[in-house]
Amino acid sequence: MDSRLGWVQKQFGLSGNEVRALIRKEARILMFGLGPLQRLVGLFNKELGFSPKQMKRILLADPRVFMMEAKFIRTNYDYVHSTMRLSNSIIAKNPFILRCSHSSIRNRHEFLKKIGRAVYEGAVTDATETSNNTVNGRVEPVPMEVFLDASDAVFAQKAANTCLAIYNRFLRSN
């Protein structure tokens, strides 16, 4: 147990207080084993290009990400990074997006794209994109906190500026 704590502390550059906060937040991370943790660190660092500081931020914000299957993380990462154009720094600030259901992320993004609102705070945007939902001639970015809200009603109202019934109709038709 001590060796696992030491490895996690050293690998992520955690202070004693940060280690204690991590264990209080998700004690199961130590039971997960070093092998899977090491593989996920390799995935985040070498394959996905996250910096050590970004990995630390992910671990402290949502330790359950480091308990996920690498394949699931990779699938979500590829979608949010390539399709939604979210940078690693935005993903590190909102690591829950790596744990969300892929279909939920895809459905929400496709809905926002259909209504011209698929622009996210901090995302790399294409200057040729246009929308009816603009502020001073620009698309108003959707905050990631709103995009990731567990409630479809909150998502529909705050991200899409519409009602839940319209979002549900979209889900049924897709």
C-alpha cells in the first residue's frame, strides 16, 4: 500500500495534502493496482500528449478517469479532440468528458451542430463556421460545465437555448 502511495505521489508530483485529498475523494484508486495506472499514465503522456501538469490536474479533479479502460478513454478522447476540437488543456480542466457515455457526448454535439451552436469555450474554432445564435456577430461558446451537465433539461436550456422537448425529438429521430 505504501509503495503504491509513493508511486502515485512521485508520478504525479503530489504534495502530502494532495495525496490525502485524492484518497478521500477516491480510495479505490490504490486498490486498482500499479500496472493499470502505469498503462494509463503512458496513454495520457505518450499517446495523447498530455503534460505531467495536465495529468495531475485530471487525477485530482476526477481520479476515476485513471480507473477506466484505456480503450474507452481513447474512444472518447479521439471524438472530443478531433470532432469537437477540444484541446488537451480544456479536457484536463473537464476530465469528466473522458468518463461520459460516448453516445451522450456524440448526441449532444450533433444536436448543437445541427442548430449551429457546436462551439465550445476554449475549443479550436473554424473561422468559416456561422450560426444564427450569435453575440456581436460571433457564436456564443457553450461552457463545458453546461455541456457535461447530467440533466438533459439543463443542457437543452443553457447550451442549446431550447427546450427539452426539442432535444428529445432530436434524440428519437437519430
